[in-house]
Amino acid sequence: MQVDRLWTNGRLMTMAEGAPGLGAVERGAIACRDGRIVFAGPLADLPAGIDAADHIDLDGRWVGPGLIDCHTHLVYGGNRAKEFELRLAGASYEEIARAGGGIRSTVAATRAASEDDLVASALPRLDALLAEGLTTIEIKSGYGLETDAEARMLRAARRLGGERPVSVTTTFLGAHAVPPEFEGDADGYIHSVCREQLPAVAAEGLADAVDGFCETIAFSPDQMALVFDAAQAHGLPVKLHAEQLSNLGGARLAARYGALSADHLEYLDEDGADAMARAGTVATLLPGAFYFLRETQKPPVEALRLAGVPIALATDANPGSSPLTSLLLTMNMAATLFRLTVEECLAGVTRNAAKALGRLDEIGTLEAAKSCDLAIWDIEEPAELVYRIGFNPLHARVWRGK
């Protein structure tokens, strides 16, 4: 068999479902053809007759799936560094908001930015993630809050996948907050999301999924149900920011609609975890936001484990509550703050992150027929990827075999 590239003499973290631990293979090989894995496993099992145009000796290095960031708000205008400084000086969130800060400042800056501006400002953030082995990223809208600006954000996100060798999944998050022009009329704004924004985005094919923020400071479960109904009418899967600041039953709502994921989940209860397990909904934990906002209510990791809910991890990269562009640091935070194991952390940014995007059939593990997206590491053991802080041991990143 002729293949494009063959890696040998590596230690593999296959992350395959059903395999023990990390699915480790001590003396492994990976063969790739046309951007797809055709073999990943023990070198001794490599089919005879494989001939590679390019043969790479890994010299004992560890190789895992390319990292996946399954929850980001990477595209936006401006930044909120000044607000951070004001908070450190004692200003409250309400005081900052009354002064025109908070999400509204990001909305104003995003609406004023051109598509080119949005791409240019997002590229350095994306590059930071790529430098740590990222091969797939989800990017949400949600700072336009009107049709043209939301569509512009999603076009910019799609363009990032042309500017860099990375797979981009886009999510429409029109139901993120009530914009100034709908002050005091959340129902009216949800009507706009369902009847104007979402149809326009769907018609242009700009979104792979639909998200919303179900919280006392955002939208109720009943309002989010209207958005989910509209999403399903357009054939789009859903996900939800849920139970971050209180328990409104958002996780149960997400499960009822067969959501890909419910995210944040600090105030999740056992009923919500059980509902997610029955629905196959992934729990995406976001330790960057927990850390940055100095929260104290931790997500119920043990309840998720007992219910059998897959746990994904993501940066939640955004200007207001998680200006984080490192999945390596995200894993360390998840282990340190939430007490996730090394195995859970690594699965959280590979296999389970792929599940949270509905793309496990394509990415997230080292298995035949999947995209040849690899992260090759200069480490002695996988725990180093979770243990170290501020250190990047990436040797090479491979996207679609290149």
C-alpha cells in the first residue's frame, strides 16, 4: 500500500473509546494517506507492504490527537483590559456596566469592526492556540446581536480556517445578551433572533450549531426553548451555556433537545447530570472563566462521573470573563481547581471535545479513517501536559497529514 507519510518509533496516546487509560501504544506507528489515518497502532501490527513517500522517525516521542478547543468566542472587536484594571481597583460589575463597559462595550466595538478587522484581531489569538497543538476550534458569534454583525462575525470565523491550517466549527450565539436597542424587552429580542438573525445565518450556511446563554442575567429556559425550536427547524444542532451562575434547569432543557453539549455547569444538580447522560449531552467545563471571575462554586465533577457524562474542556476564550488562549493551561486549571485526572484532562481536549462538536467520527482519536490531526510532544510521560504551567513541549503539529 502506498501512503503519503509514515511515522514510526513513537509512543501513541490513541484516546480510542473503550481502550484502557489513554489507549497508549509504546512502540507505535501512524500511516496517513490523503489526509486520513490508514493505520494507528503497534508497529508490529503495521500491514506488510506499506510504502511511504515520507518516513519520519519519532525517536520515542509521544503522539496524540491534535487538540480541540470546543468552546471559544475568539472573534470580537476591542478588548476589556481597562475594565479588568477597574475591577482590580474595586469597581463593581454594575458600576462598569453603567459606565458603558461590560458586554455592551464589546458589542459596540464588534459592530464597528469590519470583517477584515475581526480576522486580523483574532489571528494572534488563534496562533497562540495553534502553537500548542490545536487542530480544531469552535468559534461562536454573540457580540453583534443584530443580523449583519452576527453574520460578519461568523464569516470572519470561517475565514480563519483559510488563513491558517486549522479546522473551524462555527456556532451562532445570537441569544447571548439583550442589546441596548432592546433594553427591557428580552422577549422582543428573542423574536428577532428566531425570526430574523437565525434564518439569515442559516440561509448563508454560516453556522454549524446554535448556542444560547440561559441565565438570570440573560435568557430564561422558555426563551431558549424558542431559539432551540427555531434551530431545529433549520436543521441545526444546539448547545447551551447553562448553570454558570444559578440553576435554572438549563442542562435539562439542553438534554431535552438532544444538545451536543451544556457548558459551564457550576450549579448543575444531579437531575441535570442524569438528564445529560440519558441524552448523550457532553459537559464542557470552562476553568478559565471560573478562575478569572474568582468563582467559588465548582462544577459537580463527581456527579458527572457517576452519571457517565463525558467531560470536555475548553478555553472559553473571550474578552470579558476568560481571556485565555492556552489549552495546556486550561488542563492544568481543570486538574488543580476541579480535581480532574490527567486522563480526564487529555480526553477533555481530544475525544470528548470532538463529541461536544458532534465530530467524533472525524477527529479526536488516533484511529483509521479519521483526519490525520496529530500533536507530537517532547515529553517523558503524558502527565507533563497537565502538570507544567507556562511551558509548551510541542515538537510538531500535523493537520490533515501535513
